[in-house]
Amino acid sequence: MTTIDAELDASGLNCPLPILKAKKALASLRGGQVLRVIATDPESVRDFTVFSQQMGHALLEAREDAGRFYFLLRKREG
């Protein structure tokens, strides 16, 4: 079971706001901590995949449930 250190509800926000808010939330975490993001924008699936690859964060989970998208991001170390 993954420990969630912070949660961001970006429901109702469209690209690029969920990514920008996630970037800000991750900045307040230590390396290795996990941020859970909830979004409703279908584009967020692609956005968070690209964001995690570019920034070096681990995308631990990306799932959809009843029109909501859930992402678990582990902040890169260092």
C-alpha cells in the first residue's frame, strides 16, 4: 500500500491548470513523497504521463473511475 503524503483535487480544471497545481504541490514535498491528484479533464491522462517523464517523477498510478482521473506521483529524489 502506497502512503499518500498530499492530495490535490483539480476537478473541474482544464489543461494546463491540473499540471501547474500539481507542480506547485510537488514543490512543497520532499523527494520520495507521494502526491495524489484527482482530475476530471480527460486530457490529464496524457498530460500527467508526459509531465512525469519530463520532470523525472514516478507515475505510480493513473486510473479512471466514473469520470474522475486519479494519479499517484512520487516526487523524484534530490
